[in-house]
Amino acid sequence: MKKKTKAVDKKVIPYLSTGMIIGLLIGSLTDNIGLWLSLGLAIGASVGYAQVDKK
């Protein structure tokens, strides 16, 4: 099991928060916050982890 590093957190958290904000905005416009919030978080996490350099 790998240890989490601060470098991973620093690169992933901004994408997570951006995905959450976008998901809330789209969800409030379409009256389906649950769906879009979860999609925004999932997309934000995947983009954030894609930006992390692999060793």
C-alpha cells in the first residue's frame, strides 16, 4: 500500500473542487444536483490523478 504524498494532494484537490463547483452549477440548472455533483467529482478526480507524475 502506497503512502499518500502532499504532492498528490496539491495537484488533485484543485481539480476536485473545480469539478464539484461545475457539478453543482450544472445540477442546479437541470434540477438534478445528485447526478451532476457525483459526475463532477468523478471527472475532477480523474483529471487530477492524470496530472500527477508517475515515478
